Amino acid sequence: MSTSEEWTFPADVDREAVQNALVEWYEADHREFPWRRTEDPYEILVSEVMSQQTQLGRVVEAWESFLDRWPTAAALADADRADVVGFWTSHSLGYNNRAKYLHEAAQQVEAEFDGAFPETPDELQELMGVGPYTANAVASFAFNNGDAVVDTNVKRVLYRAFDVPDDDPTFERVAGGLMPAGESRVWNNAIMELGGVACEKTPSCDAAGCPWREWCHAYQTGDFTAPDVPTQPEFEGSRRQMRGRVVSVLKEYDELALDTLGPRVRVDYSPDGEHGREWLRELVSDLADDGLVELDESDEGLVARLQR
DNA sequence: GTCCCGGCAG
DNA sequence: CTGCCGGGAC
């Protein structure tokens, strides 16, 4: 195990051979995803946002029908927020905030970039919901103009193959240094493919024909430890689950009084109980602060609806 | 239970 | 830097 100070790429390893081996391995065979056949930055951004914390297999259908409904950034920018969030929840795409971010990003492209999609990682990061990973991914896959992406896959691969210390700035430096200049499109696809089908948590080096076996520190030593990924809190019964239910229920109605919404969110809802009106009002109020839900006074008291 | 091509707000 | 954000698949 090495430390992060002065970590340098192993001197006895031929970087160019490492690069070529991976690119050739990728080009010989890889999974076909529809977003790997487009260079439209909007279409790629949609795929990247959907892919965050959601398995790729489940994204394919959602991606196609999302683009069917909102084919361009301009079309999405004109959509109602409620429709975009409603689509998100009905396709079980997770974190509804990401639907809002995507909607906002589309509006930024129209308003701040005059309809011309940004092409550099720095400009892309100005879009809502786009951080370092997504910016480099879109710049790479749409414009072949990105830096090395660093996600949990890439970290795991570098950590195992070259014993890179588990430290974000080091991962970034090493990933950047390993990427062949001007080839971000194929490279970032290839290294993430490696993490996805060969160097998974439980690795399949031989079965997947990993192209780095001859250099791989883990393959040599048999120690396939991976960097720690913070384990997520329990989902069942969580606040996140309840938020999801609120959005999912509101999608089916124009508006709903809190005491009508409550029982559809929790079977044990009772207005004055522990998980009652106060609890629900706070939950919905936070969703309102997030821009996902609206909360209004009416004759029947407080009513909630998806935010337009 | 654990994983999944992160990012935002405080 | 920390807490938080959904939900299906395995």
C-alpha cells in the first residue's frame, strides 16, 4: 500500500502500451448503449444525469422515451417542471432533484448560452447539476474535448492496477496523466467499461480478458481490495423513501389536501399522530424548498401539488 | 444487505 | 467538509 505523497506512475511500466492495450480491448468489444451512438451533447447529458446512481440497464428505455418527449434542450426548457419531475418518478429514475436540475440546465443553455450547448468542461460545469464528472463526460463523449473522468469505477481500476493511494486529488492527477491526449472520447468510455465489466467489485479479470493483467498490481498479488465507498443509510422507511412517495402520489393528482396525501404516503398516517399532519407538512415543505412541490392554502387547508 | 458512470447546499 | 438525495436489481 502506498501513500499519497509523491506517488508517481511505476517507472517500469510502459504507459503507451497500457493505453493502447485498453483502447484496443475496448474497440474490439464493448457493451452497446444507445448514447454511445450519438454525439449530441443534450442527449449525452440526459444519459449521464440518468446514469448517476442508477444502473445502466434500467436507463436505456427511460432515455429513449425522455428524448422522444423532449428531443432538444429547447424543448425541455419549455416543458413544465411538473411534467419533467412526473416523468422522472414514473420511470423510477431516483433522486427527483436530478430531474429539476436537468430542466434547469436546459433553460440555462437557452438563456445563458443562447441555445448553443457549452463545449468545454468549465462551461459545462456552470450548468445546474453538472459537476466535474458529468462535465468531463459530456465534453468527452459529445466533443472529444474532456479531461479524464474520475468516478468510483475509475478509482477502483487505478487503485487496483497501479496501487494508487485512495485520495481524490491523486486519482485525478493519475487519471489525467494516463489519458492519451486528444482521445478523451474513446479513453473515458474504455476505462469506465473496464471498471464496469472486468474490474467490478468482484473482478472478472480472466473472463473479461482484462487488457491490464500483465501490469496489474492486484492481479499479481491477489489482493482485490477496493477504495472504501461510503455505505448508504437504510432506504426502507427512510425520509428519502417518503419524499419519493409524495412526488409519486402527487403525479397522479392535480392537487391533494395534506390529510388525503398522508395515508397514501404512510399507511400509519393519522393527522394528529407521530407521523401526522405536522410531520407531513414539514416533509412537503422541504420538497417545496427543493422546487419539486408547491404548497398552498385553500378552503380545505393546505394542499400540495407538483411544482409547475 | 449492497451496488449503481455524483452533485448540491449548508 | 458533511449530510442529503430514490429506488430497482442483485
